[in-house]
Amino acid sequence: MFLAAAAPVGPPYTPDLSATAMILILLASIALIVVLIMVFKLSAFISLIVACFFLGILTQMPIDKIAGSITAGMGSTLSSLAIILGLGTILGKMLEISGGSERLAQALINKLGVKNAHWALMIVGFVCGIPVFFQVGLVLLVPLVFSVAKESKMNLVKLGISVVMGLLTVHCIVPPHPAAFSITQSLHADVGTVIMYGLIVGLPIAIISGPIWGSFISKNMKLSIPAAFSKNEEKLGNKPPSLGATLLVVLLPIAIMITKTIIDIAVGDKDIIKVAGADGKLVDQAVPQYAGERFVDFLCDPVMALLISVFVAYFILGLARGMKMKQILSVSEASFGPVAGILLIIGCGGAFNKVITDSGMGKIIGDVLKDMDLNLVIVAWIVAIIMRFSVGSATVAMITSAGIVGQLVIDTGANPAVIC
């Protein structure tokens, strides 16, 4: 990508400003983003670009270097994320047009019973949300919510909240979702470890905020089923895929990426060993990788994991169900348009983080947070909450929060997978 080739801006500048002034500038930049989006109705893409220039100028960055910092930040963020986003979009589209989500929902409802349909839909949202972006998953599953509500006579609010929280939970914390994967890269965390932590923490969150909270709040809220509601996109192929085929396509990329982490845990970290240096002191030395280790790294890379999964989806959800390659090509190309805006917003989030770093603000903010002597997990959580409340977009909030606490993660040596 041409953006990735941008010339490096160099080390962060040292602004002649106090820590208080830098924090006020950061808060003013965040407020500017909120005002531009909420009041002036500008796109998040434009708002973030304006905020980058605003922050760079006020922090006394050389004015001719601000644009270069923005370009470098966007390029480094999108360099591999664009591939992840494109492949993930294809997977979600194949799941959508095959009817796999409906198959999974029906199987769970049959297993758990109609009275537990809200639990079944939470699981559907959680599982289908792994390869499917939140917006796509919501459009895909809302007609299913209406159908289940009509069949089960269950409160629509209870069902809807269960689906939304299942989708939203994995969207925010489980790679290869774009924001989650972006901050994993930004903080230099292991993808497989972040996935495992995300699934372990995410399921209880989805349960509490979905079926349990939905059952409580729905007692005082009633919504009627619309007389006519949007139908799913026309399904392609002879018949819906089997439950096993659906689960294979959904879980395969996650399984491949986690494999490397499991192997690393099992055999231990042997990449670095201690050896005696010339002065007799122990120093770190890299251990050459064996061919098997290199192959595992190659196979379990997120790009390769998703590429393999796409070809599996092409066969299981497409060719094996009677679709032609011409149809599959059309489906793949149609999936890219809706994510273009997401890609630009994520890139601008990376640019905003780069300006924070290059302006010297990241180091100053990190020092202030460090002096507060708070647990870094709590600090990251508070920053993320403030950003989420201020900006609204989970994607923008996550990427911006990573930029604010990123330097502190480096300085303290905290486990970046936990902070993610």
C-alpha cells in the first residue's frame, strides 16, 4: 500500500508545554471530535483528520511534519489490517448468503427449547459475531429475532438485547475484528493470547449483559413485532449448510490462530536464551528457529489463517451447495464496499495515535498516569470508557485509547494481551 511507504517522521518531539497543558490539549482534541461528529454531522473520518492537525499544531509539532505523521500512522495501521478486514468480510458474507446463521439458531433453539430462545440467540450472536462485523451481523440477525419472537411469543426486547450483546462483545474484544486486531498490533500483543482472553472474558460479559439483563429490563418494556420487516438477502445454493459446516467455517480461523499460542505455552518460550558475553555477563541471544517452528508461525499468522478459512468457506458454503465460481466472485466483490468506511476510520484512528506519539504527548500522558499509581488495567479501562462515552464509536474509542495508554504499557512492561 502506498501509505505504508511514507517516510518516517522520526522520534517524538519535546514540546515546551506542561503536563497539564498537554492533557488539556488532548481533552480539547477529543471534544473537537465529538462536536464535529455530533453537532456538525461530519464523518468520523474527516473529524479525526481535523483533530490530528488540531492536536499537532497545539502541541508545537513542526507544522510541515504533521501531515507526514498522519500519513505514517494511517499506513502502519492499515498495512496488514486491510488484508484482515477484506478476508474477514468475505467470510461474513459467505455465512450470510448461505443461511448458516439461521441453521445455527434453529439448532440451538431445538436443543434449548423455545422458552430459552433468548439464550440461544445470545449464543448465535456470540458465535456468528466472530467472523461477522457488528453492523453486518445485526442486519443479518434482526429478521431472525422477529421470527423467533413471533414463534415463541417472547418479549422482543429480551431477544434483541441478547443478540446485540452477543455480537457487540466479540466485536469489541476478539480479533480478527478490526479494532481488536488493530490494538493487538499497536500494543504488540500475541493474537492467539488476546483471542483466548477475549473468549474467556467475553462469554460471561455477553451472558450478564444479554439474556440476564435483557430478562430484567424487558419487564418494563414492550415492543410489537413490525407488520413487515426486512428479509435476509436471498440465499444462494441448493440448501442451507449443515450445523457442523457452519461451525467449522466460523471457528476455523480462531482455531488456527490460537494453535501457535497453545504450542508456545506447551513448549515454553525458547526464542531467547541467556549466554555469557565477552565480559562474562549473561546476555540475551536469539535462538534460530527450526523449520517446524517457522512453518507453525507461517500457518498460524492471522492473514494465512483467514485466507485458509476463506477457501474452506468457498468450498463448504459455496461449491458444495451448488454455487458457481461466478456467483462466489460476485459475492466476494460485493462484500468490500460496506467496509470501506470502517477501513478509513480505523486508519484515521491510527493516524491520531501517531500524532499523539510524535508530538511527545504519549510519553507525557504515560508519565502522568504512572504517577497516579493505579493498576494499568484499571487505567486502560477508565480511558476506554471515557473515549467510548465521548466518541460513541467503539472502533474509534478503542484505537484512540490504545494510543493514550500504549507508552505506559511499554514503560511498565505490562502484559499487552491483558491490556487489550
